[in-house]
Amino acid sequence: MTARLKRTRHKRGHVSHGHGRVGKHRKHPGGRGNAGGQHHHRIMFDKYHPGYFGKVGMRHFHKQKNHYHCPIINLDKLWTLLGEEARLSAAKAAGKAAVIDVTKFGYFKVLGKGDLPKQPVVVRAKFISKLAEKKIKEVGGAVQLIA
């Protein structure tokens, strides 16, 4: 913004510049930032930010994220791993089911959201949900758990 449009131009000639005579505009009268959250600003913290202070739950020392690494894929995205051409060619091959090994694509667990096309498929995964297994078997497919 240009200097001539700033509010300070309008306030020239007025002694306190809009900050009042009695209270005065001092630097940081309540402390900087979140100062006083447990002291003089306690009411504000309790009212608008309940639970800001303190701890909850248990600590996990030396947590290694790879122990919990379990990328998921839903059934509706399962065929996108192989592509549409592979699905159509698998549909033409009678008596044969396409094999989708999700671990080759970096997924560990198969979940049951969405629908599968009505063609048999063998799904290999480390983990699989009950609903996903049910839907795979409904289209004539099979599930193989791998270590």
C-alpha cells in the first residue's frame, strides 16, 4: 500500500494516534506470544483451547515406523495395478484367472471398498480384510496370503 493511503497519515496531529491517553500503547504488556497460558492468560486458554496443556496416552520408546508400515489398496483400485488391457485379455482367456500380487506394487493390505468386475482373479497379499475376501470369492476369485 502506498504511504499516502496508510492510516497513520490520517492520525497525524492527534496526540495518541488512536491508542488512548490513559492506558498508553506500551510494547508487550501481556508478554509475547503464548506467555502466561498457565498464569494471567489462563481463562483464555481454558475457554478457547481446552486440553492445550498436559499429556495423554502412553509413550512408545524407540518406535520404528517400519514395524507399522502397511500400505493399503481397495478393491475398486485393484485392477488399475495391471491396467485395462490386462483385464480385458484376462476376461477373454477362459478358465484362467489373472494373478495380482499387490506386494509387487508396494501394497501390503487389501481392503473391501468398491466393487470388482465379474471376472475371477487371484489376489496375493500379506493381509486382507473379511469384506475384501468375501467380494473376491463372489466374483469367482481366490485369495492367497503371503508372508
